[in-house]
Amino acid sequence: MKVKNALLSFFISSLISAPSFSSALNGEMNNGYNLPYLWDSNAGYSNSDWMSAIDNEKKLSEISIPGTHNSMSLYGGDIVQTQTLDILSQLNMGVRYLDARFKYVNGELIAYHGIITQHQSFNSFMSTVSLFLDSNPTETVIIRMQNEAGAATDQEKFYQHFKKVLETYKHNNVIPSSDNPSLGSIRGKFVFIRDFNTFNYNIGIERRSLNIQDKFKLSTNWDLYSKWENVKSHFMSIDANKVSLNYLSGSVGSFPYFVASGKSSPGSHAPQLWTGVSTVDSRKYPDFPRTSCLGKLCSINFSGTNQLTDHWIKSNKFPNALGVVIMDFPGGGIVDTIIQHNSPTKNMMVIYEHANKMGKSMIINNTISSLGEMNNKISSWTIPNGWRVRFYEKENFQGLYYTREHSENETPVFNDTISSIEIIERIN
């Protein structure tokens, strides 16, 4: 009977093994960098070709895409700075939407955030994007292009210099026939979202055709919860037939790093700032974390939009495609979370032959008494939120066992020793 079960399991695993799609979406994460918010010049995560896992027929609106807000704003202090990673680092980590803001200055387009120069020319920016696409032809890069000096300032000179520089890189540019193109029609290309005067010339996607949430003005830090509610509401109302841009960023009465992180200072591992509220009322800032509880009396800390979004996606609270998620200071953790949301197995358990979700894989939808060819070969896995799973060292649920949940995905304790799996709880 055991032989029969093993043969049956081998046949099943051959049918449902899915290494190609899963491994193509997976990036490489360095230890200590699995974070939703990052203040570091090293990304610690790379995923340069994840779009190779997405079907050509998929519309842009049907894909979950990491993006950055004010993508070149690395200088100017806490009021102005929105990123710590340069453009190439952002692209290599998996960012596919760039928010590019330039002014016409002395015959060139120079990156600015407000009145603060960001020390990069449009030509240098386009060279970086173009070379990246030459090396990664499965990808596309969406570029929102804006005249940071104001729509009417030097508008003709701005447009003419834009055209002049673009001529050098036109082999990597495409003007889609639709404001919601298929991925196959724009692979290996950059696509502009027009947000400046082009004197009736078509340069790409019209921004006014998109579904946008960009309520960026906070009067004080305590407006952070309202900002989060705007972000959350937008995710809940996404139309699969219309490209969505959901900005997690905010500023004015708060620093951009604070809106992204809720932290007391910019560092990646700085402590969360206390809201000043301690209460027994669960309705007060319900999505913010509770700490230092004495019975039901808890202090409430701020949590940033990056952290909250990352948590809600992982908790399967946003079931549909996320659209373009536009962030300040994104860490590899949230970039990976957004990319993985494109996986058809995101609500399934998958076991992998090697660490970091690499090698042969097998989908587990039900309790299985023998893993067949995957016996004694598991090194990592993904478990959907709401599942509890028991790993047994022997077939037929015998021998030592180890119980794991959604957030745990490596096997240092029982690497290459598991032969059967029991799903003891599943809520999704």
C-alpha cells in the first residue's frame, strides 16, 4: 500500500509541479533587508526580470507593479528626500514605475524636487533606463514625466529638449495604441505617462485616463491614519479595466520618511513613534500597532503606509491586482510582496527543493501522505495567510513533526528531511 501511495504521489507531483512561474517571480534577498521601508544606499534585494513570468496578454491594469514617487529625489534633507536608492538600483530591485521630474535649466533638463536640484540630467536618466531594458528585454518601465518648474514655465523649450534627447533612445521607446496596453506590446520598452505640455503630440499614456489616488498633503503626523485610509480605500476600489496609480507617499506637514515608515527617525530600524494615545478603545486607529498592553489598555504606535500596505497584502486583504503601488523609500520586502501578488499560487502552498524558493517546486492544496520525488528534499516554501501546516519526517504522518504558519518560510531545523504534510488549518 505504501508503494502504491508513493507512486500516486509521484504522479500527482509531476502534474502539479510549477517551478517555472514561481521561480521567475522570485528575487534574491540579502539577510536583514526583508523590509517594507528602507533607508540605505544598498537595496539588499534584486529582481531584474520578474516580468518574464507575466503573460503577454495581461493588460497593464491586471499587473501588480512596484513604483517610486519622486524617483530621483535623493538630496535636500528630510523635507525633500524621498529615496535612498539611485535609478539603476530601483530598477534592479524590481521597480517598474518611475516618477521623473525635470526643469529646463541652461539648455538641459535637470532633475528637481521643488527648488532642490537632484544633480541628474534627463539624458543620464534615459541612458540608465535604456541600458537596463537592453539587458532585460522581458521588462517594461513606465515613466511619469513632469515639468517640475510648473506646466507653463519654459514649456516649449522643455518639450523640444525632451524630443531631442528622446531621439537617442527611441529604439527602446513605444507609444502604445491604448492607455491600457498589453504587456506583450510594451516589453523591452519604456512608456511615458504624459504630465506636461506636448503641444498635442502623443508621447504615450494620458495621465487623465488613469485611476489615481495621490492625496499627499498631511497637516501633522496625526493625519497619517487618514492617508492610510485613502490608500486602503483605493486598493479596495480598483477597476481591473483601468490602470491604477496608488501613491503611498505624503508630505507637507510630515516628513516623507515618516509617512512611509511611522518611525521616530529615518533609519531602517529606528523605533516606531508613539501616537501619544493609550486606550482600551479598539476603534481608535484600529490598523496601527498596539504595544505595552496592560490588560486591554494599550499604547498605539504609528505605522507607515509602506508597512501597513505590506501587511495587508500578505494578509490577503487586497484580493485583486494592486495596480501601480508608488512609494517613498521602498524596501525589498514590500517590492517582493507586490511582485509575488502576481503569482497564480499566492493563495496556495508551494514547497521548493532549494532555499529562497528556488529549484523544483510542488503545489500543495491538500494533506498529502507522501511527497514522492520531493521526499527529503524540501528547503523552503510559501504558506498562505491563515494556514497552519504540519511537516512530518516520515511518510503517512509518522516521525517527528514541525508546525509552521504563513510568516515562516525556511527550514534550518528540518532541511531535506520531510516526507508528508498535513494541513491542519486553512482560512482563505
